[in-house]
Amino acid sequence: MENSSINNKKFDELLKKYQEHAKKHGFRLNKNADIVKNLILALLKKKEKYGEYYCPCRIINPIDNKSNKKIICPCVYHKEEIKKDGHCHCYLFVK
């Protein structure tokens, strides 16, 4: 891993969580392993910095915790985006 504070176990656990989520809901993770790796690393960094797995493609509102809950990955928007566009905004999940 590029960031020594993010270990392989956390990475693997989060990857497995998102793989299971995708399978359960009828979509999958992006086939591009580099995109998935970079997004998982970004999610782990957000967790380390902010305490939650905030979607890397969404802006965290420093004064509105309620809005921020909507962007914890998998965010409330991802299913509709996949249905409409074939992928979520950050391209982690795809049809």
C-alpha cells in the first residue's frame, strides 16, 4: 500500500465488503483494478481523516452532518446512478 497507515487487512476487508454489496444488489465493481484500488485507498484515507468512508467523489459539508451521512459509501445516490448511467459517480460500482 502507498500509505503505511493504511494496512492490507483494512484494504482487503473494505474491498470484500463492496464486492458483497455489489453482488447482493445485482451490479459489480469496476473491472479496472487500478480504479478500484485507488478508490478503496481514498475511502480508507477519508475514514482515517473524517471517521467515515465518505465517497471520494463527493464534497464533505463541514457544517451539515445530516448531508454527510448521505455520502457514506455506498452513498444513497449510487443505485439510481447505476440504473441511469450504468455506473455510480466515482465508477466504483458498475452494471
